[in-house]
Amino acid sequence: MRPFLCSALFFLAAQALPGPAHAARVSVPPQEVKLDALTRDTQKHSLGGGRMEMVWWIPPEYWQISVAQNKGTDPETTADLGRMFGDYNIVAVVQGTVASDMEYRFTPESDVRDSTVLIAPDGRVLSVVAEDKVPARLAATLAFLRPILANSIGPLGKSMYFLVFPGNDAAGKRLADPLGDGHLRVKTSSKTHDFRLPLGSLLPDKRDAASGESFPGDFLYNPYTGRQLDASQP
């Protein structure tokens, strides 16, 4: 999925239009983030009981990093993506049931929209932004990406819906900072998916000074020895 997404985002960002200001905050340069690890950190899957579900929280950093890792991308292109996505949290959801013929029956978009909420780390429950309240450029970008997903991952991508949630509160503070603390939750009709913050894929690796072992940046202790990891030991 990654090459398709990156190419599409690069094309769209090149059509730069003014947007709200947003300062991206990542602990390591975008070029050093392992995009596969970031994708794993922001996706949750559920399968069982005749149901399947995938939830993908896509913070603004993801779009910027995806484009920044394309060779030749200029800083303004990356900044433009921050302006376009910075005021929102995008959550992609696909749900389905397994029919008697072993084929998936995917949940309609209207049902997914009506039954999905975002629970911010401070406990605030956020509803999907009404379609007529989503900025035209953002809506066009997400509409552009949907058939790309369908072509790259098949029926699963065709039935994956992008839901737009608020990204900031009335004072302009981020509601879900991937480098913040706590838990972000996506609650659907069947399950609550928990994302623990901060996301380790955006942080420098930590190293156990005694053993030399390296661990993701959100680890506090060596899981094998219990020894505390020192952030000053990259």
C-alpha cells in the first residue's frame, strides 16, 4: 500500500493551496522514521466471532512523513500537508461479517460513520465531522485516495472509509498528540481499539547501556531484565 499512498500524496501536495497553520512535532527527522513501524503503531485488527474489523488512526505526521521520504520532496510540500491535515484526525475503518459462503459482507459507510467515535486521551468523546463541514480540499484528497486503496489491496480497500474527526480543541491544543501521554481510543459498534501514546516509531530508539540492546523509544525498561533504559543512550 505504501508506494501507492506516497505517490498519490506527493501529487496532491504539489497542488498547494493555502490552509490552516500547523507545526509538525516529531522527535526524529521524517526521513528516519520507519514508516512500516509507524503503520503498525497506528493500526488495530480484530477477527473472530464471524466478524472482522480494521481501524487505522492516521495522525497528520503520517502524511508528512510519507511524502518526506520520497526523494526530491521539498520542505514546503511537507509543510503543506501539515497545513491540510493538521486540524484533523483521520481514522480509516473497514468492518465486515463472514457469510455462510465464507465471503465477507462489508458494513456500509453510513453505518460505520454513525457508530464510530474517537475518545481523546483526556476522555473527551469526539464524533465524526459532518461531511459538509470537512474542508473541500481535504475531502477531495481523501476521495482521491480511496480508489488507490481499492486498487492496491482489493475489496478490503474498497470498503475502507476515511472518517474525519477534530484534531484540536477550541483553544487550538491538539486532542491526540502521537508524542503525548495516555491512550487514544477508537470505539466502533463492536470493539474499542486502544492506541497507547507516545508512539514508539516516532521516537529515537533507546539502548540498554549494560547489555547494548536496543528497544523502541516508548520503552521505559528492558523487558528481559527490568533494567531502566536511559534516553540519553540512543
